[in-house]
Amino acid sequence: MIITRAPLRLSLFGGGSDYPEFFDHDRGAVLSTAIDRHCFVTANSFPSHLFDYSIRLSYREVELVRKRDEIQHRVFKSCLEKCGIEADVELHTMADLPAFTGLGSSSSFTVALLHALRAYQGRYLSPLELAYEAIEVERGLLGDTVGCQDQVLAAVGGLRRVEFRRVDDIFAENLCVSPQRKLELQSHLVMVYTALQRPASPLERSKLDRVEANRDALRRMVAMVDEAADLLLGSDPIEGIGELLDESWRLKRSLASGVSNDAMNDMYQRGRDAGALGGKILGAGGGGFFLFFVPPERRDDVIAAFPEHEVLHPQIDRPGSEVLFASPTAGS
């Protein structure tokens, strides 16, 4: 048996520039961090000749199929195809948080699944190789409208400035932020769940349809990546991150009409009125989690402003995809 896990992520700055439609012509970059919420996958071999099926999948539903081509779940099917596995495998997945919440859970699942399947085969991939395989599955085999940062953060982890040169040439720089500065950043982060779930692809497609019109806004959002990184690596007051997030949110809302709505604008204003210095919706927009940047002394005020909402306090700079357990007979 193999057990893997891959982290979810907070995209702080530069989101939207991680699409080839943008970075094939401009510099793409994001500042993101892996957090302490995960997707898990288990892979186990079994003698299918003793059963009336050759592949068993367990997620929200259970699939028992004789052939890989019979699989209904698109990601399971594509990852098994990518790895060349036809039979004799049982796969199960679970997650700490729901899908469609703006935390990159779809890519975390793909990364954890590929990691489990490669370990099942007795193969080792470097974190970036794992990210490239996940990008190939999601953008290539599945044809999904996704960027390239979520797979990298899920595979590599950490607190990263990630630069996108080509789909197969991505540089993930570890930000060597001091432990004290890292704790200071973490103490300012409050995540509030909007209770709205939405698939990212339709909204991202509408943004890509406007990529030329949005190019100047995206360039400014990329510039914020460097400004935020310099601030974290320096000694200036960390409150500047909140000001940048506020500017970033205003730009992000301009990218497409569905990024925000009246209810979400009201949530943002409630957070600001309670003491948040800035914030943004995580992921594509339209729902999921709001990230607020809050001075620690105002944290209770911000939480009190959302009594009907789930609130999380993430730990940042967490490891990338890991094999948590591998039995001696795994893959044999």
C-alpha cells in the first residue's frame, strides 16, 4: 500500500499570470504558499483474477470496472493512462476541505494521485517533474482551463516565488524568509469561507477571452509579486502586504465580471470595517475562501464580523507532496 498527500495552497500575488496565454508573451510569476490542509490518496495492489473487476476507485462514489476505459472519473482515468496502468490497482482519495474553494484542490488531488501511482510503480520523480506531469494531465489529457501554479505548489510546497517561462520551464524559488518574519506573516492571515463553491474553469475561460484587455492589469499583478517578496525578505513593516492585497483585489475584480458579486463585495467591506488591511478571494473568484490580512490585535474583531461563516487560520510554508507510507511490497 502507498499513502500520499499533497498540500492545498494560498495564492497571494500574481494569480492569472500562470497561464501560457499570458506568460508566452509576458513574464508570469506568482507568490504562493502551501498550507496545512491536504488531499490524500491511497494506492493498493490486489489480485484482480480473484475478483470480477480489475480496478477499484473510491471517492464520493465507488467504481468497480473491468477495464480502464470504463472509468467515469476523468482524473483517475487520465492519471492511470499517463502511468500506463491497466489493472490490479485500488485507489482511494479524501481531503481536508471541499473542492471548488479556491485553494487548488483539483491540482493537489492530481499531484497526490500521480505521486501514489508512480510510487506504486516503484518510480521516483523530483517535485518539479511531478508538477510537470500534473500539468500535462490537466491541460493536455483533460483539456481543462487551468494555470500552472497549483500543480507546482502541490508538488514542491513551501513559500515560493514561482516564475513561468514556458509550460515545461518553471522556476520555483524558495523565499528564505526568517522564521520570525514567517510567523509574523502567518499571524496576519485569516481565511473566511463564503459557503459558495464553483468550478474554476468557466470563470478562468472568461478571463482568458479577455487576456489582451487584461494584460496591463496582469503585468501590475506580477510586479506585486516582486514587491511583496522584497517586503517579506526585508525589514519594512509587514502591513504593506495588506495594502498590496487590497490593490490586487481591486485589479482582480476587473479581470472578469464573475470574479465578485454584491454579496462578496459586502463580505470584503465587512472584513475591512472590522480591521483587515486588505484581502482577496482565493482562486478564480466567484466563491470559495476570502483571505484577509489582519493585524493580530484585530483578529477577534474580524472573526466576529462573520459569525455565520467558517474561519480558518492556516499554517504556511508546508512541505510539498509526500509519500506518508509505503509497504515493502508496494508495486510488486
